[in-house]
Amino acid sequence: MATRVRKTNTEQKILDTAAALFHRHGLRGVGVDQIIAESGVAKSTLYAHFRTKDDLIAAYLHRTDESWMERLRAAAEAAGPDPVEQMAGLFDALLSSFDRHGFFGCPFVSAAVEAEPDSKAHAATTAHTRRRQEWLRSLAAAAGADDPAALAAHLGLLIDGALASGRLLQDRAVVDAAKAAGRAAALSRTSGKAA
């Protein structure tokens, strides 16, 4: 039991270090030696937990997916029970992220750009996007959208665009604009067409 706890703590330490570095410098901008040095673990320890850098990146993205989806859902739920308001409220997760540390962009878009198409990292980005879009589609369906998949695609583009523009401009007004556009799209494509 103590070995599992130690393994989990060490794995968590490696992932925390890698996440902070990837967040600041991108996937390609961070080497395994830098992660080893900053985490304080031995090279053999890192490779005991993550066979390759691709495995480490995939684990980081999986953890980020869980965390990000939780934040999106929490922001949506905080907007109240109305699915239309939840579709607008989910953008508050982006505002909260910006208020914490500024925009560093979307880790999944960054990973998709940096990772090889046949890598575990690229697969993790695709899985995240599909998972997010399915959740958005379910919100759109609950709101009575005439085409839930189209509304979900629209919202997904607004999220990705806000994260990309936010990264470039470092201006939270980008997210405010995306939130307003998301609310307008949700109202125009659902049974709640009157504002």
C-alpha cells in the first residue's frame, strides 16, 4: 500500500511539473531533462511512470481534460437550470481561467498543433474535443435546439476562438464577446427564441 501511495505521489509530482512547464513553454519547448530537473525525480523514476515523453504528454492531456470539463460543467451549472443560460454560463470558466493566470491558450489546440498526427498526444486532443462537443450537443438538445450538433459546433468554435484570441490579445473582453455570441446563438436556435 505504501508503494502505491509513493508511486501516486511521485506520478502526481511529475505530472504537476510537466503541466506547469507545458503550459508556459508548449510541448516541444520542454524536454524530459527539464521535467526531471524541476520535479527532482531521477530519470529512471520518470521512465518507470511514463515510458516515453508521448506517454507523459498523453497523461497530462487526460488530466487536463478531466479538469477542464469539470470547470466547464461547473460554470454552466452555476448559471442556473436553464440550458440556454448554461450554454452562455460555460464561458465563465474561460473568464475564471484568465483571471487566475492570463491566457496561455488552449492546451488541446496547442497539443494538436505540436503533436504528430499518429501520437498519443494527438489522440488525447481529439478525444477531448469529441467529449466536449458531445456535452455541448447534450446541452443544446436539452435546450430544444432544432439542430443540436450544429449549435454545439458553433459553441465549440466560440470556445476555441476565445481561447486563441485571448492568448494573442490577453484581453478578457474576447471571452465576454464569445459569451454574448454563444447566448445569441443558443437563443436563436432553440425553443427559447425570445430573449
